[in-house]
Amino acid sequence: MALSLILACVWVIAAAIVSMLPMRFQYLPGVTLLILAIPLAVFVAMEVGVLWVLAVIFAVLSMFRRPLYYIARRLVARVRGKV
């Protein structure tokens, strides 16, 4: 198995472990995982191709759907407020 896919599996396990923590302890590791997802997706794309990147993006979106929705809402509100 490719190293990038092994790292992606480790990322999923780490995200599952973080999700079991109490909410006050989830912020720092959760943000760290969210930031690490971007270079991980690039690494997967370079090593095994675009199809696997779609699987990685799907995993990130499914695990972080609420925080990403919150960030998107705040960005839209900020853009609308400045226009």
C-alpha cells in the first residue's frame, strides 16, 4: 500500500479518536487535523491519483461537516457585510 494511503488511514483513526474526546479538548487537535488534511490530499494526489483524492476529500468533509459549515457561514456573512 502506498505511504500516502497509510497516512490517510492514520489520519482517519486520529480523527475518530479526537471525536471521542470531550468537546473542550477537541479544538486544537481538530484544527490540526483539518490543516493537515490539505497537504495529505496533495500527497495522495501526487502518489496515487485523483480518484483516491476524492475519497480523502469525502472523508474530510464527512468528519468535519459541522465545523466547515460554520466557517463557510461566517465567511459568507463577512463578505455580505462588506459589500
